[in-house]
Amino acid sequence: MSTQKIIHLNGLSLKSRTPPLKLSDYKLIAFDMDSTLINIECIDEIASVVGLREEVARITEMTMQGEILDFKESLRQRVKLLKGAPAAALEQVYNQRLRLNPGAQRLLEICRTAGLKSVLVSGGFTYFADRVKALLQIDFARSNALEIKDGYLTGGLVPQEWGEICDGEEKKKMLLQTCQINKIDLSQTITVGDGSNDIPMMISCSSAGGLSVAYHAKPVVRENALLCIDEGGLDRILEFFTS
């Protein structure tokens, strides 16, 4: 029985690859948003503004850990709890609590210079995803839309042309569609995430020869990733790369 080789480097671990890797060999990088590109879980912070953080965050954590397997139902439960919250709470969270994670800006800039396309796929919400997409100049994005009426959250989601909820399978689907449209092979992709609903796109990527990256991730995600970042910022990915 063969033992998988793992390379360790100051809070980084790399499986089944021999560095240095060439960034120019990759054509697409796909990111989760909450706790990956940004420092918060947006739904927990909205709940915090309206005094429901503990109840919502408990469901979020169980979902991220993979203890709740049905992401769609988990999200519906959490969004329903937000019924009646003022839409102004979204702006408050964005302005006062949301920050890019360390290294996000640098990583995207270097990937863009190297010719990589970028994708944001989030189980979070378009209010935040659209702004993060613009801020980081990301090429494509898919996320969930909160329903708002008369300035308040209804506790529901707005169906979009691709469906209602961006879960793990939808993230994988978005990755595959983006590759197809841009004529990119899955082996030329990098996927980055931290929670269990990122696993489908990460496995799809790495099983095809691409690079899956777990960023300060839950144990179940680390088990399914080829590169784990346990210390430092997102741009630490680049420590195993040459141009």
C-alpha cells in the first residue's frame, strides 16, 4: 500500500504534486466567497444585526462542517429566520463588517496578469457577491438572491435563470460551464474553498488534474484538498508556483 507524499511548508501542505508548479499551466481560478475571499459568513452577520446570530450561526457551522448535508434546506431555514429584517442590515454588514481576506487582492492581480479567468461561486448572497466581484475584478459570479419587499427581507429567495440556490452541486456546475464556455480543460483549474459545500467543485477539479485548495478550512474540506493553507493569507498559494 503506497503512502501519499505530503510536502509541508510553514502552515502549507501539498499532496500529490511536486513543486514548483507553473501558474501559466492554469487558465481558471474559482473561489468560494464567505470565509474564503472575505472574512465573514454574511448570513451570520446579518443575523447578528437583528439579534439572531446564535441561532443562525449554529446552523451555518453545522453545515460548513458537513454535519448538515442538505445545504439547500439549511439555507432556507436560515433565510426564513431573517424574515422581517430591514434590508439596510445588508448595507451595514457590507460597510462595517466585511473585509477582504489577506492576500485576496494580490492573488487575483497576479492570476489576472498570468492570464487566468476568475469565478466567484457562493452559497451567500448577490448583494455581497456582486460587490466583491467588482472590487476584485472577478470575471464570473453565481450566488443566491435574497427576496426584499418594501425594504424588508421576506424570509425567501428569488429564483434566478439557473435555479434558486447555489449549493455544492451548483458550484460544480458553474465551474464546468465556465470551463466549457471558455474552452478550458478541468486540469487547468484551481478551486479554493473552506466549507463542505465547496467539496464537489474541489473534487471535480483535482480528480481531473487541477489543484484544489483548502483555505483555513473545516477538517472535511482539508481531507479533500490537495493544497491546504492553515496559516497566512490567500496569496500563500503562490509559494508553490513559478510564473
